[in-house]
Amino acid sequence: MSKILGVALGILAAIGGFVDIGDLVFNTAAGATFGYQLMWVLPIGVLGIIVYSEMCGRVAAASGKAVFDAVRERTGFAAGLSALIASELVNLLTLAAEIGGVAIALQLLSGLPYRVLLVLAITGVALVIWVVQLETIERIFGYGGLCMLVFAVAAVKLGPDWTQFGKGFIPHVSQNSPWLYLYFVIGLLGAAMTPYEVYFYSSGGVEDRWTPKDLGLNRANAIIGYSLGGLLSVALMVVGAAVFLRHGINPEHLGTIPLGAEQPLGKVGLLFAIVGILFAVGGASIDTVFSGAYNLAQFLGWEWGRYRSAAGAPRFFLTWIVLLVCALGIVMTGVDPVMLTEYAVIFSAVALPLTYIPILLVANDREYMGASTNGPLANTLGIIYLVVIAVVAVAAVPLMIITNVGQN
Amino acid sequence: MGSTHLGHNILDHQLLDKDGRRCGNVDDLAIEDADVVAIYSGPGYWPQRAGWLGRLAGWIGGSGRVRVPWEEVAKVDSAVHLRRTAPEYGLGKGDDCLRPFVERIPGANR
């Protein structure tokens, strides 16, 4: 019974932890710009993250290898180093955006100056990591992030046009601003399949010493956690369409998004939305900073791990400190976190194949994987998604330029 | 397992010392007469692996080079396991040098 409870609690935390700043920005903006027309992209993105997270978890359980361990081993030093640099840059941009998001949520709650809150946010994140066990952190931020469910309540209460909503799940290209539409397709896929999530997930599996016995847990976490988390993305897009598009508001400031819950639910809705965003983005910033440190340590063979004390893995510890300081430096320039998010998501779309190809290769290596080697379903889906990711990677930057980063 | 096959299977693998400590990566191999005779590890070997990017990374990482004779390899699975502790080979120096400073922070050993 306690095992089932543990799994349920883990899944709850996964739902609360699903949404990060990329999902917040792209889902709401997509709804505010194209209504329900882009709904069909969400299940594709969610299935993609399920397929590759499950695969990364299985690789971690069967071979004890985390993503960047596999990247270096399968692609060699030169290609692996390029993948490392690309993913560290994207991670840093994402981290900076998430820290900016935390500060904005704190500003909505406190009214204090943004830059003061940035310093507070970064100090808070560092202190939480230093003092609290990471498992507890994940639970606290995951449960706090469940406040985001207020957007699901808001979405239902807003009484969306269900016919239009249903039609949105049929893939099509908009006749109206097709380039911008495609830019949002890429952004929504990139936001759903953000690479740091799989770095963090697979490293956690290695640290928790998963064995093939844990494969059921891995599958449940990936399938149930991400699917239910994906419903939050749907809710955000509905709110974007039913509140912002209807009233002609462009939610270009992160602080506008909670207003989408206030309109149908009043002050309580607003408060839940802000607290939900604070926890969701705060939790994501911790996952992101760890992912950056995991990747570097795994690529270079350093000691790493959240269960190791700072003295047990000094270079790992210093890496996450340096990443936090760099992220603070970026947001202190006053650059808009929403703009940072857009760049982070679009560039992460470019970096996706570098992460997922080595994983697919290792997951097919029978010598490591034994009975857990990819079956026909995992391979078929894995290859279909590689094609999707390749198209996304090639199209991302041109679309960003054509649409002036989604501004036209 | 033939030597070439062996080389392919250990290059870029994690090095673990006898206590299971992660202490570097297999950055290059010394091969004599088609036999692997030693493992090379350290930033000093990166320039020859990745052109200007490798030179830049090697320059940032310092020029440390460690040679571990093949006889010191106890086992090869998804990692390369060594027979002795990392300091005995001069591996894991980066962590060992920083540890005294990091340990001064309250809670660093928690």
C-alpha cells in the first residue's frame, strides 16, 4: 500500500512539476494568438516527452548511464563536446528565464523591486538546494505546482466553445499568418520536449539506483505524470483563447498570465495562479540548474550527484553555483524573461536531436540493455519522433527569423 | 574480445576507482601492435580529439595527463573499473584540490 502511495505521490509531484516557463509562455501565447487551432500539437509534444523520458529511464535502469554519459560514449569526444556546449547554453538561457519568472511571481505577491527579487530568488534557490534534500524539494515544488490546476478549473469555468476546442485537435495549417502559426508549432513542441527534463529524469534514475525492477515505476511516472501534466498545457491554451484572445490582450508579460485565472475565479483564482507559477517555475529552475551540472560532470567523468555532499563532489557543486551566478548576471541586465524563454525554447528545439539520437542508440544496444532493449513500439515511436525533432530543429531558427521571434 | 573491439568499447567511458569513485573518462588509448597497453585520461588529451574546440576545452581544463597501464584495469562493463584508488593514479585531482576549500562552508559534508 505504501508503495502505491509513494508512486501516487511521485506522479502528483510530476504533474505539478510538468509546467515550466516555456510551457507557460508558449501555451498561453498560442491560445491568445490562434485560439484553439494549435491544440493538436500538445498531444504530439506530450507523447514525445513520454517516449524519450521512458527510454532514458530504462537506459538508466538497465545500464546505469545518464544522458550525457551516453552522449559522449556514442558520439565520441568531438560531437559530444559540441552537444555539451549547445545544451549548456540552452540550459543557462532556460535557467535565467525561470529565475526571472520566479522574481516576477514574487513581485506580484510582494510588490518589491524586480532586481531585488532576482537576487532574493537566486539566493533562495541556492539555499533551498543547500539545506533541503532534493527528494523533498521535488515533492514540495511539485505539490505547490499543483496550484496550477486552477488554470484547469478556470478553463472549464470559462465555458470554452467546445466545438472549436475539439476541432483544434485535428492537425491543420492556419491560412491566417501561416509562418507565425508554424513558429508556434515549433515552440509548443520545443516547450513540451525540453531537453533538461530528460537530463534531470535520467540522472535521477541513476542516482536512485534504478534496476530493471523499477521499470514499471519508470513507465508509470512517464506515462501518467506527463499525460496529466499535459492537461495543464491544454488548460493554459484554453485560458489564452477564452480570456486573452477574446479580449484582444497579448500576454507578452509573464505577470499577465495569472489574470487568465482571475477573470473567471476572482482573487482566489489569481492567488492560486501566482503561487502555482511560483512553485512550478521555482521547481523547474532547480531541475534546470542540476541538469547543467549533471551534463558537465557526466561528460567529463567527474563525481556528481544530489546525494553526495558538496565536499563529496566539489566540481559538481561549484558548477551549479557558477550556473546560478551566470543566470543572475543575464537577468540582471533587465532582459525580458519571456523573450529569454522564447530564445531558450527555440534553441532547445535545435539541440534536441543531439540529445535524443545517442539515447536511441544506447537503448538498442543489447549488450547493455539485455531484456530491457527497445522493442518494436519504442523503436517505431523513437524513430518517428527523431524525424519530427529533425524537422523541428531545421525549421526553428528560420521561423524565428521570419517571424521576428513571434512578434509579427 | 579483439583489441580493436575492446578499444571501441572503452574509449570515452567512465573511469571508476576501486571504491566506485568517478575519477575521469577514457580520453585516449595507447595502442601498441594492435593491443591496448594503457588508458589516457585528462584535458591534455582533448586537443587531439576535437580540433580547435578540443584545444579550447583543453586550455580551459588545464593540461593534466594521466597514463594508467592496462594491467590496472580490473573490469570493463558500462564503465572501466580500476584496481586502486584514484589518487594512486593521479586521477580525480580536480575534486581533491577543491575539497579543502568547499569543506569550509558550513553544511558541506552533510
